[in-house]
Amino acid sequence: MSSSFDSVFGIHADALKLREARGRILASNLANADTPNYKAQDLDFRAAMLKQRGDEMSLRSPSMKLTNSRHIAGFDGDSVSTADYLRFRNPTQPSLDGNTVETHIEKAKFMENAMQHSMTLRFLDDRIKGIKDALRSQ
């Protein structure tokens, strides 16, 4: 996002994108509640938001040097997507078919995310209304 939008909307434009992505992930968990061996996922919102906003110092791990072609590559700070911040949820009551979706927890997380999404939209709406009012008064 360009710096002019950053100064106007702050973190809310980035937060809105991440809230939408998290909503899709949580909805997918609920849709697969009866799928055998489905593993519930969630988005590490804080880490994704810090990376989106450019606060890499709090996330960056030490750089590693590959000395052998069979070594596993270390942290790659250049390629970032929400998939980089997906985490599997640990179930409190694992099911016999290997599914880790607990509908009561997923519904609560989905509702929490929906309320936070709504508040982010409200903050953006208030900011836009303030800009409109400032332009009308001129």
C-alpha cells in the first residue's frame, strides 16, 4: 500500500485484508468439520500484521548459511503470503477419525474475527467520513 494511504488509513487497510483471509480459513475449517483427517488451521494474525507493516526486526530469525546442497533452507523474508502464517490448531478433544476441527471453538473464533472485521470496517468508514467532511468544509 502506498504511503499516502498509510497516512490516511493507518493499519486498518492491511488489517482488513488479513481479517478477510482469516475468515476464509476459519470458514474452511467449519466446512470440513466432518472430513476425516482434516487438520484445523488458523492464521497467526499478529505475525502476519507485523510483516505486512514492515516490522521485520521482531520476526526475523538469524540468517543461516547453506554449506551443503542437502541442507534445509532457512527463513526467507522476501516471499510473504498468508500461507506463511498458517498454523495448525491443537485440539482439546481429538476425534477418532483424525479430524481436529472442534466446531464450538471454530464458531467462537469465526465470530470473534467477524466482530474484529466489522470494527476495522467501522474505523475505515469513520476515517473516510472525516475526509469527506474536511473536503466539504473548504
